[in-house]
Amino acid sequence: MPPGTARIAVDLLGGDGAPAVVVDGALQACSADQDLHLLLVGPHQVADEVIGALPAADRHRATVHVVDAAIGMAESPLHSVRRASTVRVAAELVYTGAADAMLSAGSSGAAVAAAAHVLGRFPGVRRPGLAVALPSVAGPVVLLDVGVGLDATMLEIVQHAVLGTAYAAAGLNIEHPRVGLLSIGSEPGKGDRLRRSAALALSDITLPAGGRYIGLVEGHDVPIGGPADVVVTDGFTGNVLLKGMEGALALAG
């Protein structure tokens, strides 16, 4: 395989519109990026549809890993770690070094559970966070958690700040990331007990990559950007904010 090739394991059965939308996305990705190699994880007939639609000269850029079981959107995420589902096998391909990354449009809980179980967590990290890099007027903003820890503790929010800062620096090339804590106002002391205790703890820690805690931010600071490059919160409010932004974008479009 040529140097610089990105090997992506694709869960062909993940998502409400799977496999049709996943097949379409895989084909568009191959067409847009000639340095892409796809490891198609799913039933033979679905993978064959992708390969058959590729130009003959590009078919070597896709390989098939046959898995027939999928995790439904309404199923418990724990099912993804208990049987050979498409999302678990995709995570295993990353673990073994066969793939550089995995992609699933299915249950986010199942994807996180499979990744945490197969790939593991950094020492000391109790619960993984789900992060999204969102575009804003002032530049990208990393928001986490957006759905894993619905009842997060102060320690978990502090860990989100550390992990989010590291990702902003390494993944988005943001120098000295600024970290804000989502609350109902930007004035010191605003928010519930969790927010107040997390704010005190964040003021006291050293963040990686020269990051610094800048204080409380509000919901509009995520799509507008400006004060913070990384915004941390619990998974419940993070998910509500993310879905609200999705609805606003759909309305504007």
C-alpha cells in the first residue's frame, strides 16, 4: 500500500439509512480522495455493491471483512461488546493495526462502547467522552461530552477538559487551546453545583499543549465561537445543545 494511504474501517450496517447511505458515502469518499483505502465491514452483498460501483482501476482500494450482525439504534450499546457486530469488528481492525481509523453512522453509544472495550482508555480516565469538532464563525470549537456521560461527575468534566485540549492541539492544530465550561451565564459562580465545583477544579489544573481555562461560556458561544476553542459539559446538556444546533441549521437551510 502506498505511503500516505489512510485505511478506514467502515461499518456498512450502522445508521438509520444503512446500508444505502453508507454505500453512497463510501463511493463519494473514494472518488474524492485517491489516498483512501476502505475496509468494508458488513455482509458480502453490501460490500460487493460498493466494490462493483467503483471504477475497475480503483477496486483494489477496498477490502471486505464479512460480518452479518449489526447493533440497532434502539439496542443497548453493551451489545456491541458482546458479539461480533460490524461496529465491534471495525474497532478490532483499528486495534490490530489493519486500519488507521473507524467510521460508523450507527448508534453513537455502541461505537463508544466498542471503542472503549476494544481499544481501551487512557490510564486514569474513568469514562470516555464523545466529542464533536463544530464549525463556528471564529473557527472550530470542540464540544464534549455530547452523549456518553449523562450524569457526569466533576472529575469527569475535568478529564473532558484535558482530553478535549489534547485533541484540539493534535487534531485541529490549535495552539494553546482555550477551554470554557458550559453554563447558564458567563459570570463567575453561575450554574448548578456540578458547574461550580468543576469551575473551581479547572481553575486549579494544568492543561496539556499550553491550554488554559478561561471560565464559563454560554450556549451561543459554541456556534459563534470566540472565547473558547474547547467547551466542556456533561453528556446530557451537550447532546441537547448539539441537537438544537442541528435543528437550527436545518431551519436555516
